[in-house]
Amino acid sequence: MATAPKEAANTIALEEIHTEGQEPPEGQKTFTVEEAVETIGFGRFHIALFLIMGSTGVTEAMEIMLIAVVSPLIRCEWQLQDWQVALVTTMVFFGYMVFSIVLGLLADRYGRWKILLLSFLWGAYFSLLTSFAPSYIWFIFLRTMVGGGVSGHAQGLIIKTEFLPTKYRGYMLPLSQVFWLAGSLLIIGLASVVNPTIGWRWLIRIASIPGIILILVFKFIPESARFNVSKGNNAAALATLQRIAKMNRSTMPEGVLQEPPKERRGRFKDLIHPKYLRTTLQIWIIWLGIAFAYYGVILASAELLERGLGCSSAAPLSEDPGPTSEETHSPCYCRPFGPAAYRTMIISTAGEIALNPLNILGINFLGRRLSLCITMGCTALFFLLLNICTSSASMTGFLFMLRALVSANFNTIYIYTAEVYPTTMRALGMGTSGSLCRVGAMVAPFISQVLMGASFLGALCLFSSVCAVCAISAVTLPIETKGRALQ
């Protein structure tokens, strides 16, 4: 990002290393990457970048949502109890959490593009292997590895952020939610056709195809120019900027690209330095709470559909196992989704795009902090509304709004986290935040799939309370990044 002010560098106590080569002659005009990005402006390159990097959201959504549509079938095949089904999702996010930190560190040292490519190769390989899992234990292990690969997809967001001019970030990044929505709807649609016919193993194989295709187009996306400059590789950064200017039919700033002093790459202790300590701790709380609520909604929806949606439903939305079946009273009951359940999942999932226009307006006019506080507060309210005894149609409406709100929460915190940290620690900041986020995701299955069966109101109150805490944490964040140049 733009060269950080000397005061900030001194405050964080980053070690500076003398640059190689000579300084530009006195009077020679210079420019930074930030100035070049702003001068070049938005154009064809950014559209291609948006489509390719945004498509990483399609594959990530398909891999994550896959568990929700496969859970009833593996429950049947291996006669699993509630806690065993919940453990599958928890282990996926355990892999995500561990690899988020590792890949974040590697991305700050070796580049965003390389780590993104590695994560896609890793995820596609283990996803395909999952379809051949001979047992429950093997299934858990292989999905944990897939979670590790998916964690590297966050580098796609960082690459987009580091190439976008300031005034476009608040508009383009929330639109990326369209790709996550597309992936979610695609996996649900495929599941409704593939699961009842050729089975869940073929669903996993088909779901791996988009990720494999996407690997082939990564060569059209360059490494982040901001990363190259922060590493001291000005020649590569300049070549990238010139390429972008040519694609956009724009011009470069006059002068030479000035290499700032090299800084020590992102270190964990920089995140908890007094300058960023409060911001980091509050961001971690928010990430944890948002993931807890987001995956809680997804898994709670699947549980409600599997067991019968709405207290006044005339019939369950899952396939009826038969009037004489005793499995419905067993901890290992077997009830695959029926057509009505898939329709409800599609409707509620479509909610993820419903608030995008309002979310974009809020982010850009109210600011990141206030916008996040409002959506988190509304999320807490709608969790409590799920306890109202109502029709399945009304319950679907509540789930629709919840999906819209939790999606808006993720949009805002992604943008805020990418903007608040300087380039040298941005990927590490995103990686550690993503790891804490997965702690919330790891806990969510046991609340949605185990506690909810024992105490429905207790589970909803827990979700609501966590969202309320996140709303307070959001509005009290010490830094507002709206309109601020990336450091």
C-alpha cells in the first residue's frame, strides 16, 4: 500500500534496512505505488481482476457449504450421532484456522499470488480424495485438509484490495459477495439433483471442478505491486503498474517509482504493539463472533430443515423415513433432505445478496464502524425472532434476513481489516483474524447441531448475545478507515 508515515514506522518499531542502489537525483520526481494506483484509476484490468479473484469465492462457498448438504447423507451412511456430525464441520474449520496463520506468514514473505495458487492446488487435491473416503475418520481427516487449502483463498481478497483505487474499494469488495452467493446456490442446486441420484461422493467430485478450472486462469493475474515494493523489488512492481496502465488505457505518474526503506516483514508482535493492540483485539472479537453467527445460521437452517421447519409445519421438509420408522427417535436418525428443503435453502441463501446495496451505502456513507454495529445489532434481534412459533414460510423469511445480515457483517469486517493494517502486516493481520474467526466457526456446529436439540431458546440466546457484544466492539473501534488511503 502507500508508504507508511515515518512516525507510524517508528511507533511500531519496524526494523529498517538500507535500500540497495542509489537515490534518485535531487529534483527528480518520484511516485509511490499508492499514487500510481490512484492515477491509473479503474478500468479493464480491475474488471478482469474482480471476475477472476472474485471467483475464488465460488469455490470457497462450494467447499464450505458442501458439509451442510452432505451431513444428512453421511449421518445415514455411517449412522452418526449429532456430535459426530458437528465434529465434521468443526474439523474443517480447525484446518482453516491452523493454515490461516501459516499461509498468512508465508504470503507476507513470499507473495500473495504464490500462496493463492498453492492453496487452490492443495484444496482441489484433498477435496477429490474426500469423495473416496472409506470411513468417517478418513472423511474428517480429508475435509480438515480441504479446510486448510480453503484458508489461502483470502489472499485473493488481499490482491484485489491492493490493486483497487481508494474510492472503489467500498463498492467493489462488497460486490464480491455475489460470487459466494453463486457458489452457495450452485452447490445446493447440484445437491438437489446429484444426492438423490448418483450420491454425495459424486457431488464432491463435481464440486471440485470450478476450483481446478480457476487454477488455469491465475496466470493472468500479477503479483501485488505493493507487495513487490515492500520487498524491494521495484522493477517488478513498475512492470506490473505499466501493464495495468496499458490495459486500462491510462497513463502512469511522472517520475520514477521510489523504493521506500525495506521493513521487516509482518511479525505477530506488530499486531499487538500498543499502536494496534486495541484495534487488533476488537477485530479478533468481531471476527470470532461474525463467524460464530454466520455458520451458526447455516447449520441451524440445515438442522431445522432436517427435523422439520417451523412449529406449525404440516409436514417435515425432509424425506419421510416411514411411519413405522424408529430412527426419528434415535440419536442416529436418518432423514435426507427432500425437494422442499432444498427450495427453502435456496431462498434463505439468496438472502446473502439482499442487503448488499444498503450495505454498500452504509459502508461508504456511515463508515465501516457504524455500519457494522447496525448489522450486528439486527443480527442479534433476528436470532431471537427464530424462537417465535410461526409458519414455515415465516421461519424461511427470518432465515432469509439472517443470511442477509450475517453476510453484510462479513463484507464490512473484511474491508475494514484489509484497510486498517499497513502492507507489511496486512496478510498476517488477515490470516490471524481468519484464524480467530474459525474458532467461532468451530464452536458453531456444537451449538447449532447439539445444544439446539437440547435447548432451542438457549442456543438462540447465546447466538444473540455474542452478536450484541460484537456490535458494541464494532462501534468502539479506535480507527475509522472510510476514505483513508491504504498504508
